Amino acid sequence: MQLVQKKQEQISNAAFTPSHIDLIKDMYFKGSSNEEFLMFVHVCKKTGLDPAMRQIFPVKRWDSKAKKEIMTVQTGIDGYRLIAERTGRYAPGREPTYQYDNGKPFAATAYVKKQTADG
């Protein structure tokens, strides 16, 4: 019982409001452990990315060696954009283009600019 209370205190001290914590748990952590949640919150704090803004996601994938699902943390495109913006050198490319075949998408092209030392 004390261990559960301690973990709840750790979660509460993780820079999210209680309602934010409930939202994140409801959205991404059904059937997950408190340890997985704590790890995710830790990564969010360290990176400054917000799951409610769709910048970072917990993703479970089957690990055939462990014979169970393992959680990993995945940065979304909005997270990468924020990280790039923080550098002060972000230069977004033009809008992506999509190709369709019989109304179904089959290809997408994203455009990226790289700012070099000479500007």
C-alpha cells in the first residue's frame, strides 16, 4: 500500500496537473503499469514535450524475446517541429504532397530545408 502511495506522489510531482495526469492515463495507459506511466512522464519532463499536444506518445510493441509488449516512447511530427523550433534555426519546407491511386493514398513526399553555416 505504501509503495502505491509513493508512486502516486511521484506521478503527482511530475509537472502535470491531476486532471492532465488523468487525461494522459485515460488516453494512453489503459492496461499499463504505473512504472510505464512514470517512465513516460519522466521522458516528457526531460524533453519538454506534451502528450496532450500530440508531440510525444507511448507506444507498445510486441517483443518476441521478452514474449510481451514493451513500451517505448515515440516523438510525433509536432514534437520534432517543436524541438527544431527551439534551436532557432528551424526552416520548415513547403507543404507535403500526396499521390493517390483509386482514391487511396500510396505515396507522400515531405520537404525539409537545412540551414547551413552560410545561411
